[in-house]
Amino acid sequence: MISSAIIPQPLAKLPWRLIFLVAGIAGLGLITLYSAAGGSMQPWAAKQGVTILAFLTMAIGMSWIKEDTIKRLVFPGYAAIIVMLIAVDAMGFVGKGAQRWLDLGFIRLQPSEFMKPGIVLVLARFYDLLPPGAIRSWRAVWPAALMIGIPWFLILVQPDLGTATMVLLSGLTVMFLAGLPMWIFLGGAGLVAAALPIVYSMMHDYQRKRVLIFLDPESDPLGAGYHITQSKIAIGSGGVWGKGYLQGSQSHLDYLPEGHTDFVFAAMVEEWGLFGGVLLILAFAMVVRWGMNVASKGKTRFAQLTAAGLTVTIFFYVTINLMMVMGLAPVVGVPLPLVSWGGSAVLTIMICLGLLMSLERQQRTKSTLS
């Protein structure tokens, strides 16, 4: 928060350090997209800049939403997202081999993106309403499992393995933070391990190929393993200080596929080196640290679980993408937030940040009143 002597009220009460940090991450993403286009604002950087500015403004506006209002909207919002996911499976727009969008004419919506923060909010509200004495009973397990399982299945059949994985991980994290016994998670992990052969048999061919290539990318270096192989080459060739801005050969010569979306980190590190990569990771770590600080200072159970869950959602975005481009996880199509081109991930991150700023503002308000 910056003093009102510098910035007039009510803007002085905004977490400007976070906003500047987010703007810095987005700025690095924009100059990377500019480079990936061969030194041009088109077709990615210009549109991405407008998108980020619009959604950042939205996030700042969300910071004035009161916690009670958020609570009232949680269950209706969750139900609305479920209806949209069903509509996607029934009559959604098909693009790139997946049926993930609702075409409303003036805009295409990807409802699965709304479920990433949505699953956190609905579980936080559920455990906020649950009596403390019931947290170690089945009353705390089966409704939450149902609330996670329904959207997880609807998203998985689109198919969108990356988003389904994030919804599952975020939901389980909220359940864990709510205080459920550890044996439930260990037992669930055992069931998942036992079900893996069944899940694998239900996967689409391209999803199976991603798993096999993750285990052995060199088995098809010019085919399905091409993305991971070229990503590793780009990251390794950057060295400590990088090849220099606008000098990335892997992305500029089109050796690196999707260098502006899923593999934008590899394109950036090739030019900025280990130094640039570590700097970006530290910036994301500071955002996560800020979010967990909001969670630790939450005045209510709902605020604590919501802030922690939304922060973990951001963490999963970054972690899964970085592991993916470095060959430590299968390629599941999770972009690097605020850096990769595309509005869906920007919207999700800004919703998370807007809700976090709302909870942080109310913490300060309650502290002042007390």
C-alpha cells in the first residue's frame, strides 16, 4: 500500500507493490512475444497488451467486492459454470481437436477456465459452513469429492487434461488445508495408482503419446517428442546470460513450436539465459508469497482457505508449465500465466488476483476498525 500523499484515495489503498510486480511479469511476457514475432507487435504482443490492461483493470475493480458478497455468489456461480461445461460437451465449438469453447457470437468463452478459481471458492465456502467437529467425518469428504469430480470429468472429456489436472490439484489442496485426515489423501493416492491403467486406456491417442514421450522423448525426436527436445535445446543454448534479445535462433527459425504459448519460457530463456529465467521465477515466487501472506492473515475460515487456494492455483500454473517445458512433466497444454499469449489464462489469473486483493483490503479494513 502506498501513502495517500503520493496517490489519492481510494487508489492509495491498493497493493501497488503487487500490481507493479504483476505488470513487470506481464511486461517481460510482452517483450518476449515481440521477439517471438521477429521484432513485431503483431500478431501477439499488441493484442496481449490490451488484454492484460483490460483484465488488470477488472482485477482492481474486483478488489472492492466485499467478502459477504463473494460468499453469496459462490454456489450460484459454481452451478452456472457446471451448466456451461455441460453446454460445452453438448454443443461447444471445436478447435484444435478439442471441444472447449462456447461460441456466443460476440465472444468465445472457455468455461473450464472459470472452474479453476471456482473450485477453490466453492470448497472454501463448503468448509466455512461445515461445523468444526465434522471435519474428520465423511460429511467433510463426499460432498467435496463430488464437487471436484463432476467438473473434473466434464473437463477431461472435452478433452483438456491440463485444466482437469489443475482443478483436481487445487480442489485437493483446499481439502488438505481444511484439515481433513492424512489417511484420506493417502488412500485416495492408492486408488488413483490402482486406477491408472483404466485411465490410460480411456485416454485419447494423443494423450497417450504425450505420456510415452514424457517417459522417453528421444524415442521420437522428430515426431511427438519434437516439442520437448527443441525446448531443452533452447533452454540449454541460452547459457547463463542468454544469446541476447531478438537473437533466439530456436524460436526465430521456427525450430521451437508454440514458442509464444506453452513454450514461451524456453524462448525467453534462450535470449535472457539462466539469469532471466531465475528472475522470472523469483517474481512469481514473490506473488505466491504475497498471496500466502494474505491467507495467513485471513480473519475468517473462508478468507484463509480462499486466499490459500487461489494462491496455490497460481503456483500450479507456473510449476506445471515450467516442469512441462523442461521435460519434467508431460505436455498438457498449461500456459505460463501473464507471459504466454492468450486471454484465457490471463483472465483466470486476474480473477484470482482480484479476489486476493479484495480479501487483503478487508483485512486492513477490519484491522483499522479494531
